[in-house]
Amino acid sequence: MTTAPPFDPELAAALAVISEQLPPALTPEMIPLIRKGTPLAPISDDELRRGGAFEIEERTLDDLGISLLICRPTGSTGHTGCIYHTHGGGMILGDKRTGVPGMLELAEPFGLTVISVEYRLAPETPHPGPVDDCYAGLVWTAKNAAELGIDPDRLIVAGGSAGGGLAAALALMARDLGGPSLLGQMLICPMLDDRNNTPSALQMAGLGIWDRTANQTGWGALLGDAAGGPDVSPYAAPARAADLANLPPAFIDVGSAETFRDEDVAYASRIWQAGGQAELHVWPGGFHGFDTMVPSAALAQDARQARVRWLNRLLSA
């Protein structure tokens, strides 16, 4: 395998500090320790309100066994568009608040509501539990759009890392199961392929954030011994889908120096080959999660601005 691509110099300096607390290789025995740590700590209502721009509500859906975090634009009248968010964390970490500040940053200029779902985590809940939770919340959101004050025709699924993989799976499920009509899917460095054998996965072993060992831990928690085998559902690993036609427009971005680079590029390419619409960004020297871990970096700012521009085109069409 060739040498790994270099990290962006500004990001590399930050990565040296981050790696002291968050090593690239995560093993199953480390899951309880990481869960007790601070990298994915809960986010307060005050932070989510963004200075009064949003009203925050938590809704428990007892009949579905899940809960939703609902962030509505303050004082909104009429029905808003909606970002339905599935959080990251490798299928083993995080909660419905994880990653939401970034979604609110995207939503605020467009007056969008953000709804984030609390799905059960692996390994305690293997596939299909997590994606079934996410899909149930999506269906409930669309059915209750009027009461929520959202426009069901302007519903976008979005997530980063494992959440990006779940968002991609929701787009597949909505298409295949006659579910909600989706305006778009925003897949930020998505975790798509359980086979864990792409050139980038091999190149980046032991480097950056969430390397091949960590990826094996995440997929193993979700799929057990089935991970990497012949019978994995595309609703668990969207890269396994045989057909990527008739999906909503996709935004896909990823760093050039991370495990998921090649599977994400391949997913965008297959959408195009199936006649679909996808916008792909590969950020040079970006490691996994660089845009949230080093938000002041020039590359991180470029990445966030690209998402805003895509949303603007999508919502203006």
C-alpha cells in the first residue's frame, strides 16, 4: 500500500493534540471508557438555542420507543423545511444532541427546523435496531408534519459519520418501502461500507481519527460476525445496495486523509452511474471529523460553506 496522503498542515497541528485523548484505533474493550469520556458530551439547551434563534423541545414517542429533539426557528409562522438528523458516533457512541449544533448552523439561514432522533446503540442493539429507530422517527415526522409546523415536501435527511450512513440508509428505505418523499440527503463523511477493505482504509490504518481498527469495532458491534460477509443488508451498510437509482439529490463530502474516502467517492460515483444527482467534495488533507474538531481551520470553514451553498441550491429549486 502506498504512503498515506498528508494531512492539511493546519489540521495536522490540531490532530497531534486531539490524538492524545482520542487515539485512531478503538477496540471493543474501549467502548465503555470512550462513552464515559468527553469527546461526545451532551450539549445544553442554551447552546442549541443559538442566542434565541431556536425553541427546543424533547418529544418521547412511547409507542415507538424512541425520542426526538425538536429545534424550531423561534417565532416561525407557516410550515418550515426540516433537517431530519441522525447522529454520528460509529454506531456505538453519541445521542440525539450529538452533532446538532452543526445542523443548526446550517438550518438557521434558511429558517429550517432540525429534528434529531435518539436511536439505540450497538452492540447492545445490533442491526436492524438502530436504523429501524431512525426510520420510525422519520415516518412519524412526516405523518405529523402539520402539527410540527414543517413542510413534508421539504424534508432532508442528514448526518455525519455513522449518522451519514444512517441518513443514506433512510433514503434507501424511503425509496424501497414507499416512505416519506425526501428533498435531499446530506451525507457528511458517511460510514457506508462494512467490508473495511478500501485503499483508503488500508492507507490510513493507525492514522488520523477512526482508523481501520476503530471501523472494524463499529461494524462488528452493529453486525457481529456478519460484518464483511456476503449477506449484509444495504440498510445496515448502504454501499451494499445493488441499485442507487431514484434517490433524492445527495451531498457527500469526506477528507482525503481518512478511512471513509474511497467508499464515499465510490458511492457518489454509483449514484451518477445510476442516473442520479450527487455533489461530491473531497477535502485535501482532511481527517475524519476535521470540520467539527477544528472549526476555525480554513479547510473546515470551506467545508461548512459548501454545505450551505448546496442547501441554498436545493431549497431554491
